[in-house]
Amino acid sequence: MSPFVTQSLAADRPAPARRRRAVVRSVTRTEELRLQIADDIVGGRIAPGTALEEMEIAKRYGVSRTPVREVIRDLAASGLVETRPHRSALVAKPSLDRLRGMFEVMAELEALCAGLCAVNMTASERGQLQAIHADLADLTRKGDETNYTFLNERFHTFLYAGAHNSYLTELTLATRARLQPFRRAQFRNLGRLALSYAEHDAVVTAILRGDKAEAAAAMRAHILTVEHAYERYAESV
């Protein structure tokens, strides 16, 4: 048993004959580029107001212009970049008040998803959730920040779908797209991987018990902790 998995979770989960493994996919070059540029912007290495010239960005990161265009579109969705017709995109940075407001909305949306998962998830979905959660434990032990980040996204996306409310899923995904670079920055804090996993564990335990209120409360607390972790990171750079 992983040291990260609580005794309560072990007691409540059904015992499948063979645990299914969540697949940790490889990271594409475009995804790597998006993460690198987002990290450089959030970390202050690319200053607000900087023009993102496609040729210069491609040269700086050793890629072609094609992934650069895609990455700029993705970063615009998160609010890190402002696109301008027929001109280079500019680096933007939301104010702290704006980010706090976005995190507050995200916390409520994800809390609603988690609560609905507790009552709406099928037995098959609960098994898949356990598999993803167990693989996150493996990545936590290894300190594998990159793959944890991507599987963490899958964990949250799986909960959006598990709520079985397509409109809620749409709203939650759209809000996460704007916050994703800031959510990822939290993992720069020492020990954050293990704490993130422990917070997930509280959510998973409540869902497997069918406890709607506790699942919502645990997820809300998790997202607000992510906000505080980002703010601590932002103060340190």
C-alpha cells in the first residue's frame, strides 16, 4: 500500500480483481513549448508587455513557427497573452485580484463537479478514478512533476465528466483553460506534489463513499489551496 493512500480510502474502495492502470502519455513538443513559455511568463522571465514575435520565439525555443502559433492561441485563452489583429501578441498578466476572483469561481465549479461525482459516477468510472489516483501516487513518490502535471489535468477532467452534466463540464473546462498556467506554477513550491496528492485523496475518499457534501468541501478546499500555493510562488519570483 502506498504511504500516500489513507487507510479510510483503502477500507471504502471495492477490491477489483486486477487494478487498471491509467496511461501516462508522453508529452508532445507543442505541450512542452506551451509549458515552457507559460512558466517563463508566470515566473517573470518574459515581462508583461513583451511582443511575442513568432520567429523570435521559434528561434529562442528551437522549434518551427507552426507550434508557436498554436501555443500563442492557447496562452491567449488563459489570459497570459493578448492577441492583436495583424500584429504580434503581447504578454499580459492578470492582476492578483482578478486571479483571486477566477480561483474563487473555479473552486465552486469544481466543488459542484466533485459533489455530483459522488452521486452520479458509475461503478466503472469509480474504478477508473481509483486507477488514475493510484498512478498519481506513483508519480508523487518519483517526484515526477511533468507527468504529474498532465495526469493531474486528467484527474480533474475525469471528475468534470463524472458529474454527468455537460453544461457544467463546459463551464469548468473553459475556466480551467484560463487558470491552467497559474495552477501549474504551484508545483514549483517545495513539497507541493505530495500535498496535492493528499488533497486529491480526500476528494476521492468522499466520492467513493457517495458523500456529496464532503466531496464538494474537499475539492473547494483543494482549489483554494492551489490559489494560495500560486500566490506564495508568485511572491518568490
